[in-house]
Amino acid sequence: LLLSFLQDHNHTLLMRTVNEHLNIRTVDGTVPISSEIEADVGITGHTQNQLDEFNGQEIMLGSAPMDTYVRDEVERTLQSEAGRRVKDAVSKEAAGLLETFSRVKQENAANSLSARDAIPMPPPRGVEVDHQIANLKALRKRIALGPAALPSICMYTMHNTSNSMNCARVSDDLSLLAGGFSESYVKIWSLKREPLRGFQSNFHLGSINKEEDIETIRENTSSDHRKLVAHSGPVFGVDISFDSKYLISCSEDKTARLWSLDTFTNLVCYKGHNYPVWDVSFAPQGFYFATASHDRTARLWSCDHIYALRIFAGHLSDVNCVRFHPNSKYVVTGSSDKSARLWDVQRGSCVRVFTGHTGSVDTVAISPDGRIMASAGEDQTVNIWDLGSGRCMDTLSGHTGSIYSLAFSQEGTLLLSGSADETVRAWDVKRSSTASDHPIVAQRREERRKQAEAEAAAGSSDAMDVDAKEDNPDESSMATGFKATGSAAGAADKSKQSAGTNGSAKGNDNGNSNGNGNGSSQSKKRDAAGIWKSKRVVESDSLLKTWRTKNTPVHNIMMTKRNLAIAIGPFVL
């Protein structure tokens, strides 16, 4: 940070003094401990032992308690449908849902927080009951995933975005897709191809006497997409509430805005940040949302207050991403200072610090059970963390570009990652000996080994060819060498261009993947002579599969309640 500051502000004399008298080293992972000096690098007054002690604070990772009204209403609704005299498909399904709900209640009672420890929420509405029933239906149809049963992926490729699409998000019910653009607007598409109709501007409230009258005052349009215009700067983050009724967006104009997806109008403008806002996220139960900003803070908001409820200050650089814990009691942030932090929502204090990345942390995700957290970013690796102890459980490598998005399966056993290298990768988070011995897993491992050997042989041949060309730069073979590597160079340029569309906090990608399957990856980098050379990336054993897109960096990836993966990205020419 010090060197970057001095370089950006052209402090030549100070730079010379620093180089003469200071020895600055960057260390990955744990700070080394010497016999004479407790820690020879790091921040003065803070050692690794102190960090471990800090991460030993008690935290509550249980699930959010089920509201009494919602629980009783869901049970009453299912019992009335299951108890009908005519035993049709609806009553049989309700009986199965009732059995599933009883099991869910037992698990929630055993693992949930007490009502005293949970964050306060507004009184529930009928939409929470419908949402709980929809979750029960999805739970009964959920496909159990594992190393031998990988998810299906639905990829939404956005065309004609002119490299201006910065973010995208799909609603939980898969009915809407929202994207934020550099032209200062949010665009919404209906994934069901239904018209998105707002209200007419000249209707009278006195004409509405019953619910059916609402449809008569809606706009007469057949368009399945809408533009939401109000921001005065590029939109860097969007999120949709669990009930698909509201959308929150953040922008370079230092504000976050709440939109109604019934009327497609702006409801509230939230001001408080001093610099551009990079990311925004709704709490799982709605009502609360959090923002991350260039001013090095994250902030907690509620929809009914125009001022921030909490300010989470502690990061040393931009806060790039923010996500809620499943119980909404904690917030996780990732920063350009190469660290992630866990914050207590009620106290507003930091309770965990996760260090180990060698680049900016651009995305984080928490498993549905709330026990594991994953972080990734510019260093092209994924770190898996145990939230209870704050320790790194595993480091996953294989991507050849900046990682933009992460998502856990509903069981928390698989992790999906989307990257600027135009791939989606599946990782085995909880590796077990029985899973690794499965025939399908063993077959994939053998295919990876053979492909790695083939690529290693090809790489050594390419290296000899490049050395020959460097010795004879004037020969006509130079043109042939450029032609052979031109496709890889173009792919890397596309990846860099895509990374630039996500704003200055997202960083740039320096490479792209080469080859097919799950073999050892290569990223192309240009050396001082302008020749593209391969940098081999060793893939982790946890890598299960790689899905490659067609010139589409993956900006966002999510898992539905049924374990279907949804990926979104803009097509890059």
C-alpha cells in the first residue's frame, strides 16, 4: 500500500528513501516466526499468534430461527390441502410436503439460534409462507450432488453489451434477470417471456376497489424487458430480494437505490458512502442489505431507513464484495487489501480476519449450513475457510484468470467458480476417501493425468521453438510463430477486456485457458520481447470438472434450491 501510494503521487524522494533504508517483503500465508524476533514481517504490533487469538472469538453459526407465525401457517395450509376428501395429486403432494416440513422443523429446532440471539426482523407477511412452501417443494425435488453426480449448468450469455455490462443477478425463483451497465442504468429481463408491465401514470386510487382492479391500471405493453434509470454513474452491483419484489443497485455515484419490481420505479435512494459503491447484497430474509465501497468500509442498511445502521471499518483498501451469512447475523467482506473479514451485524465489530490471498479478494460465498466460507479473486485461487476457527482448510488452483463469482451446492459439498478465463469449474470441498475411489472420479483423475502429460510434452516442444526464435529474431519463421500463438493472444486480450468492465476494484486478468477437459491449465503472458509464453497452472486434486464457454467470462454463478447452477456472462468479441 505504501509503495503504491508513493508511485501514484510521484513522490520520488520518498521512494528513494524507502528503497535505501527499508526492506519490504510480501509473505504469502502464515507470517514466519524467527528465534530472535517474534515476527520479522507484517504490521507492527500484530503477530500471527495474535491473529489466531483474535479469530478464537465465540461466534454463533446456527441457522435463523423459523418465525412462529410462518411455521403455524405453513403447517395449517399443508394440513388443509392434505386432509381433503378427494385424494388427488394436490392432496398427495401436500401430504408429502407435510412430512418434509416436520423433518425441517426438527432440524431447525436443533441447529437454530435462539430468538434472543437472532437479529430483529419485521412482522412476517403472507409472502414468507408462500416462500417456505416453495422451498419445501424444491427440497423434495432436489438432486443430491457429489463427485460422481455433478450439477447441470444453465448459461445465460448476454450479447451486444458493448463491454459495458458490469454485473448480473438472477432471482431465486428464476423469473427475472437483472444487469447493471456502465451507461448508468439497470436492465431487467423476464426469463418466463412474460411482459413486464408497470402502472400507468394517470390512474386514480379511487378506482381500485379489489385486487382484480390492479391489473386494469397496468401499462399496455408486451415487452419482456425494462430499463431502470436513476443512477448518475456506472452500476457495479445489483441484487434481488428473496420474494422477487424488490431490487437493490449500487453505483459509482456513491448511492444505493431500492426499486419496486411491481411498479418498476425507484423507491428510495440511500446515501452515506463517500466514494463509489462496488457491491450490494440483500440479507437471506430480506429487509436488510449491505454495501461495499471504495471508501474502505462496508455498511448495513434496512429498507425502512435512509441512513446506514452499521459501518464496518477496518479494511486497508477498497471493499470489493459483501455477502450475508445464512442466519443474517454476520456479514463477510472481501477487499483489495488481500483479506476477507467476518463482521457481527448487531455489534458492528469484526470477529474474524482471513489472510492468505496474494491478490485482491473479489468474491466470497458461504455454504448453506453457515460453517464454511470460500473466497477468491485476482490471484486466481479459491481459499476454503472454516468460519469457526478462522483457519484455511484448502487452497484450490486451476483457474487462469481472475475469479468473479462463487456458489456452494445446497449440501455444501461442491463449490462452483466462474472466472474471466471463460470457464466454470466444480470443486470437491469435503473430500472423502470413499468419494475419491468412485469409478467415475477415478476415470476423471486418469484423464487429467494423461492430458497433463500430453500438455507437458507439447509445452517443452513449444519452449524449444521459442528459444530458437529468440536466437534468430530476423528469420521469416518469426511470422509463423506469431500465427501459431495468435489465437491464445487474442483470447487473453478478450479476457483482459472483460475484466476491465467490472470497474477499477475488479482488477485485470492476465491470461486465458488453453486446451480442453480438466488437464493442467496454461495462461499466456507476453514477455519483454513481446512473445507470448505459457505459464503452467497446477490444478488441485479437488477439481472435478471444467465447463468452457464460448468467449464469455462468467460474471455471476448461483445454485438454485434444486441444485441447478445458473451462470451469466457477456459475450466478448
